[in-house]
Amino acid sequence: MNIQIAISRDTGLKENQVAAVLDLLEQGSTVPFIARYRKERTGSLDEVAISDIRDRAKLLKELEARKQAIIKSLEERALYTKALAQQIENADTMTRLEDVYEKYRPKRRTRASIAREKGLEPLALMILAPKAPVDLQKEASKFIGPDVTNPEEVWAGVRDIIAEIINEDASIRSGIRDLFVKTAMISSTAIKSKAEEGAKFKDYFDWQEPAFKAPSHRILAMLRGAAEKFLRIHVLPEEKKALRIIHAIYPGKRQVTPQSREQILGAAEDAYKRLLSKSIENEVLRGLKQKADEKAVAVFSNNLRQVLLSPPLGGRPVLAIDPGFRTGCKIACLDATGKLVHHDVIHPHSPNGKTSAAQLIPKLVKRHKIRAIAVGNGTAGRETESFIRELTLPEDVDVIMVDESGASIYSASETAREEFPDHDITVRGAVSIGRRLMDPLAELVKVEPKSIGVGQYQHDVDQNMLQTALDDVVVSCVNQIGVEANTASKQLLSRVSGLNAGIAANMVKYRDENGAFVSRTDFLKVPRLGKKAFEQAAGFLRIQNGKNPLDRSGIHPESYTVVKQMAKDLGCRVEEMMTTKAPVHGMDLTPYVTETTGLPTLKDIVSELAAPGRDPRQPFQAFSFDKNIHEITDLVPDMVVPGIVTNVTAFGAFVDIGVHQDGLVHISQLADRFVKDPNEVVKVRQQVKVRVLEVDIARKRISLSMKG
């Protein structure tokens, strides 16, 4: 199989584009590097297209490896023929390949194999392919002996053999599979003995719908219920339709006697009920699970991207608070670089501690020139926020609620222990809350993506698929923003194109021992950071105050010569070109086109010169909840309140309105028009206004609307 041609055919991309991507990946190039700095070779393919080519190539290589394994197995058993070779070569999916192999697969002992051992196969083949009319009763009597004592045993064995032949027929399997895909219903029923214990799956105690039209979240919910032994799930079409497909071939147009027909029809029914339906049902369930996984992973990935690219507060001193009732609130003061300069504990929610807390916070704000107070949104979050807002603080100090999902996991991690070996987990948690306000991306790369709280059924989906997708998102976001080489943590550096944990650690060690990097060429002095890693990483690493002004931009060092030539032709210095009013705008770029540097790269260079190292994230906007709402009991229908989108799913969006319980805006309530995909309307961390539709205090459920 020619992988390049196959991918081109399936994606609609040109063969030379696919070939270029495969070649670059083979050379060790990363997806962000290819998308950003090799546009001439790929025809300006973006990260999505490049990742798709990479993933398709992986699947096709796995298919080819499976073909070779099957061929080897067939050759070892002297079963490999030209006809089989052609069928294997033509199999373009793993499913079709396994259908071809089904008949020849080494099997455990089956009812059919036992019947064959008793010598009944000739009679089965005689029934399926009669050469001339025969007396079956007479033929059957010939097989009665020590192993088969009566005619009924003969016919039972014959039906077992025919049933297995039907089950292994690739055309039958294909037809039945197609019927499942087009018409199968997925149904779930409660396991009665566990109905009370599994009440959370009550919606699925008696549920049925077309399997391949069922939304991914319902598929995953039912599968979770089955995995936890609360539900039974089946995916089946109408049995009569399945049997008609089999009967069209077995017996089909065969000229057989009524007795032969009876045996074939009996075997066909047995083949479907005992073998085919179970086999295809399991296969279809796996397919439904995979599609649901892919959808859930895509939703999770999109949400994660929005979280990582949330607007940063930037380099402003922050006082961070990890709130709590019984143990008090841990506070951490951070300077403009995120360095911990002070920590303490206050007890604003106890009669004895409220006064001292009210005195301490303003002092710390003044002493450390605090410009924002970050309050975690966990237990006691709203109460702590209200307390802080009641204090007399400078008007330019913003009080901001921060989503602390994953902060506790970070605070107990090896990364946190390494950063703060002399502080306990409460201090680390407060620091993380403050830093994720200052720069969400830089802080959240230290947390396992699955812990950030923007996915659904993340523990049920294929974990390898999820990990690969989320890693791709993190790497994409890090390289889209760029990384300051002299201040970035090793966790952030490890996500830069071409780098890994070892090289990132070496970079941090190098700058600790030798001082700040002053030039991108200094990266080559870092142990294990060779020429290939430098090629991949250099354009994504920034040096703000380096010797070369281009080092703070996203222009790759390989293009510096071009920029210098432009400056020379314009009669100005490179620094003078790095402004929005740079003389390079409007100039003819064609004289600078070479075999390796085309117009796409030159246009990128011009854009980068206008805003070198520009952060593409949106400007930060402070947000505050309704000051009169703190608990779910404060909500009444038709109330309009501000909120923050915390999670976007296939069926709607969850919104934090400050009552310790997110409300749901169902997809039908997202807009005054039909919405097919919630991502058309909302994204994670978006500030919205919502109207309360219904409040179920007992079940802690809040229904919201964004209509109007």
C-alpha cells in the first residue's frame, strides 16, 4: 500500500503536500514547526491537517504491519494463495482485513471443529453444493458410527459446520455489519437487583434509540452504566432483516432439496443468533465507543485550548488566596514575575480571626504593591471574595475569582515539591492560584490536563487517544504563544517544539550557572540541545533583552539574513523595522524569494516585524459575580446573572454563577437560533449573562438560558 496516495485520496490533499509532511515528520520535525516554518514545502498546511496526516499514517502503518503478520501466519500453515494475497492487498481497513482472515484464523475447538473431527464435513459440503440430487437420509446413515450414534447427531453436526461457514463468509459479515450500522438500535435496561444503587443511571433504565444517531455523551453514559454493572446494553437490528441477508446467499439460488433447504435455513438462524450477531454486536459497540471517544476527546481538546489561551493578567504583583473555613485561608504574595515573596494564614470566617485578617490584607497590599487579588473558587471562595471586597483597598486593585481545578493536584506533585521544597501543599496551592491568574498557560502546563476539569467522561475514553490529543493541544498552545527562554519553567520549556524534559532541565541549569541567555545561539551551548533541536525550537523561544532584537520575535534564525537584507535595502536598522509603522510594509517581497524562502514565510516575517513576539491572547478583563448571590437558595427563576463558562459539551455549556454549583445552559437555550455545535456560541472562560430557568435544590441542578 502506498501510504502517501492513500492519505491523499482520503483527505483530498495533494500528494506532494502529504509527501512533504511525511518526509518532515520522518526527519524529526514537529507539527508546530512544520506548520509555522515549512509552509513552502507543505503548501501552508495548518496544524490540524498536519496532525491528521500524521495520525492517518500511523493507522496505515499499523494496517500494513497487521497484513504482514497475517501473511506470515498463512504461509506458516501453507494457506497463502494468490487469491488471498489479492484480497489482503485490497483490504483498506482493519475491519475488512479481519473479515478476509476470519476463515483462516487459528481457532479454539468449536462445535464445528468437533463435527469435522467426526467426519461430517463432506455431508455439509454436499448440502451446500450438490452435484446431483441425492437421498440425504441415505447419505446421512453412512456417517453413523462410534462417534455419531443417530441421524439427529449427524444433522446437528452438519448444521454446526454450515453455521461456521456462514459466519466466516466475508460477504455475509459485510452485509450484516452494514445492516447494523444503518438500522441497529442501542438499548439499555436496568439490572433489577442494582436499580436503587445505580439511581444516577435512571434515565437509561429503559432506553432505546438508533445506535448510530445517538450522541456521544449518551453512548458513554450507557457504557459507563454497563461497566459499573448497573445496566445491560444491546445493539441489534431487526432479526428478520438480518436473516434475509443470509438467506439471499444461504441457500440463495442453490438448487437444493426441501430437506437440504431445511438444514441450511436452520444453520443460518443458528449462525446469526449464536455467532454473527454477537460478533458484529461487539464490533459495532467498539465502533460506537471509538466514535464517542473521538467526539469526547475533541470536545475536551477544544475546551483545554480555550483554558490554556485564557487572557493573562500579566506581570502585576498578585495576592493569592486559597480559601477555607475550618483551616483558614492560605495567602501568598507574588511579585510581578510570579516569585513567592510572602505567605500567611488568615481566618476571616471566624469571629476571632476576622478583625486581624481585615487589618493584614491592606498592609500586605501596600507592602508588596499588590495590583490584583486572586481568590480560589473552591470551598469558601465566594465568602472570601465578599470579605475582601468589603475591605478598604486601592481602587486599582482588582479582586478576581480564579478556577482552582487541579491546584490541589499540582500542590501535591513532584513539580510543586521541587519548586517549593520548604513549603507545604497549602502554600503551593495558593501560589498556583495566583500564577494561573498571571499566566494561565505557564502555570497549567504543570498540571495533568485531565485534572483541569474541562472534559467529560475523560476517565471512560481511550486513554492513549486522550493523552495524545491533549498533549498536542498543550504543545500547540505553548508554541503559538512562544516562551521566554530566561524565565520559563522547565515544564513550560519541555513543551517547546524539539525540546523534552531532559533538555528543558539542562536549559534551566545552564541559565542558573551561566546567567541569562543573551542570544539564541547560546542555546547550542546547552548539553544535549543539538542542531536538530535548535532548528525545531529556536523560533518559539524568545529573548526579550538579547543582543539581537530579532531574538524577541517569532522570526526563525534561519531567516535573519533575509531580514538584514531587507533593512539594508531600505537603508535602516533592523530595530527600526520592528514597529507597526515599519517601512517594510508595502514593499515588494518577490526579490527575496528563494528556493527555501517563499512568499508565505516572507509575509509571516513582515507580520512579525510589525508586532515582534506579540501575545495572541485576548486582553484581560476583570470579572465579578453578582454580589447578592452566594448559594443555590439565592436563585429564583427569571433572575439574570453574570457567569463564567466552565465547560462546553456536546449538549450545552456549564456556567459558574457563583453558587458552588455550575448551572447548565442546554444547547437549545444557547441562542435564539438553532445551534448545532455549542462551540459556535460559547467557549470555556467566556464571560456571559444567563437567565435562571429552573432550580432543583434537592438534586443541586440549575437550568439556565442565554436566549434573548
